[in-house]
Amino acid sequence: LALLRAGASALPPAERIARDKLALAYEASAELVAFEEGQSERFSAAEPVFDAETAARAREEAERGFRKALRAKRGEGKGKERDVDGQRMRREKFEGWKAEQWALWGREDALAKLSADQLAALDRILREGEGEEELKVPVVAAGEPTDDAGQAVPPGPSPKSAVQTEGPPTALNSADSSQSSPEFRDASLIIPNVPEDNLSALARRRLQKRLSMRKKRAEAAGKVASLEPQRLKPGRKAKCAGKPTEASCDDDLLQTPGAGPSTLPEVEDGEVTAGRPKRKKKSGLSRVAKARRDLDTAGITATYLRDYHLGLFHMSALGRLMRTYADASEDVGTHISGETISLLHDLVVNFVGEVMNRTVT
């Protein structure tokens, strides 16, 4: 490279050859491509170890620098006397800083290499965080106007010279200004326990859709819908173990009374002869539950994920995408870093912002 730069600088501009005219500038032999692929595999294998060693050295240097900054400067000490109180204070300050830093570094390590199960656990954390934010209702006085976010709006200045009109009230000034809920809603979806006027517009729409879909599912199943605003835990799917009693079982395996001989398939002794075989459930936590436990231990919350631009995408969808490529080729990695997801967030936000600016202008 040094010889090429020297030759390019010594060659007159008139005798220089354009890059698109020189085949060697944009073509590579098969041997060079194979060599680069082999080197890339070596670097890929050594990169995690190199990153871990670099991070460990940087953290040790940070601890050493902070401890050095806490030392008493020249001329500020007690001379030959030992400053016991000052040493104790500096030690406590260093231990507090170290605990905070290691907690922060632990969260960074937890998000440095995310698998599909960890992405599903992050998705659950974000959904639960959304449910908690929906139920955070600010305290607003009755009749006080609110904005779309549910915050109280300060009253505007009323000039003393305003003209007071008298007359019968009309339909325009008789309406309540604090009412932000749409008219003609389904009365069965109104929850008396949650003041929806104080919810944000996004939280109100999400809550109404949740209750509407819950009511449709209950009507289809012939049950009574629960109008609790909290998210309900998903129930267990019906299984046809033993004597089938639900309509979700396979109709081909059911024996109707008075229909002659049994229509069940012939099976050998010892096998289940009615319905589907019952699956054996493994004891212990699932992989997603274990990943969720580790994330909770590291202090990963929904607020932390949103602060670091990790709350825009559906994490479970990213996990399924990684599994799809893993099934196609075993050489493709099945992990993604939180930094990459944050970078994707910035790219999407910048792209959408650019589109909106060009659309408006």
C-alpha cells in the first residue's frame, strides 16, 4: 500500500489511469477470495475472546483511574499522621461506585449476545412494561381539561375585556370539554375501575382493542368475558387425552353413539386408543423462563430497554428470523447483539424522519 501511494503521488495526473479502466482495481482471483474467507473465519473465532479481554482491561483501567482520583492530593493530607476517616470515606465511595459500574457492565454483558430465547424473554418484559404504563393514571381533578397524554392542561389567560354573552346554552358550549372518549361506544366495554379520560390516546386504544378481542373470543367460546384491564395469562390449550369431551379434538378419532363399529384406528397393545397421546411435560423452567430469570437478575427492565433504543421491534420476530436462517444454513450465527438492534432502531427512525420531511415539504 505504501508503494502504491508513493507511485500515485509521483505520477502526473495526466498519466493516471481511472479505477474503472483497471481490471485489477475491482476484480479478485479465486485464490484471494479463498484466502480472505479463511482469514475471516479465524478472526470470527477469535473476536469474542478479543472483545472480552479488551472489555476486561478497560474496566480494570476505569477502576484504577477512579481509585487514583480519590486519593488525597499533595499537601491536602495530614502529613505523617494516618487519615483513618478519610480512608474510610474514600473506600466507601469507591465501593459504591464499583457496585454501580459492575451492575451497568452486567446489563451490557447480558445484552451483548442475544439468542432467540433471550429475545422472546425481552419481548415479554416489554409487553409487561406496556401493561404497567397503561394503568399508571395521573391524578387529575374532576372536570379539569387534559391533553392526549392524560396530563392536566393549565388554563389559558382570560382577558378582563372579554365580552360575556348571555343566552340559552347551545350544543357546542354545553358539552364537557374534559370528555375525550368517543361517543356511541359499546357499553359493555366501559370499565368503571379505570378512568379512561386520564389515559393517553395510545393506551386507551390498546385497552379498548384488548377488551374488544377478549369479548369476541368469549362470545365464540360461549363464556363470560373478563373486563379486567390487566393482561390475562394465556390459558393452556385443550388436549384430547383419555376421553375426548371438547370440540377441539379430532373428529376422525371420535366415536359417535349408534354409528356401528368403532372408527378408531387399530393400534398395538399399550398405546393410547382414544384421542391423541398425552405429551410428557419436562420438569423445571423452560428456556425462555430461564432467560427471563437471568435478565431480571441483571436488572433488565422495560424502561432500560426503551432508554437504549431496544423497544421498537418485536424481539420474538427477530428470534424467529434468526431460527429461519439457522435452519437454512448451519454456518449462520443465531445470536444478535443489543448494539445491533439499537443501530437498526436509529436507521429506521432516521429513514422515517427523512420520509416524513420530504412528504411534508
